[in-house]
Amino acid sequence: MPQLVTDRGSTLMNLHGIGPSSAAGLLAGTGDIHRFRDRDRFASWNGTALLDASGETRSWRRTTQVSVQVR
């Protein structure tokens, strides 16, 4: 599987915590990257976009819900 990921020109496995299975799953779930209007839309789809959240006494940033295909 690592060879399949690198054959597609992906460098995902260079990132800490991303192995062959995660990289292949993300690539397969993403399909054509051009279907996303911009990187913010892609980040929202894959669950890495940060959103502002707040409670009564504090504020924080959280990630969005991860796409079912990425889980």
C-alpha cells in the first residue's frame, strides 16, 4: 500500500501520524481534489478546519466534524 500512495505523487506519509492506511483512505475519499472550491472547503470536509466556539466563561477553537469517508 505505501507504494500505491507514493505512486500517486502523495507526500501525506511524510506527516507525523499518517501511515499508509490513513493516506490511502484520505486519497480515496477525496477523489478529485478539484471538486473543492478552495482549501477552506477541503479543510471543512476533512475535519481540520478550526471553528470558534464559546461558552459562558471562555472561548476556544475546535475542529469541524470529520467526513464519514475520512473516519
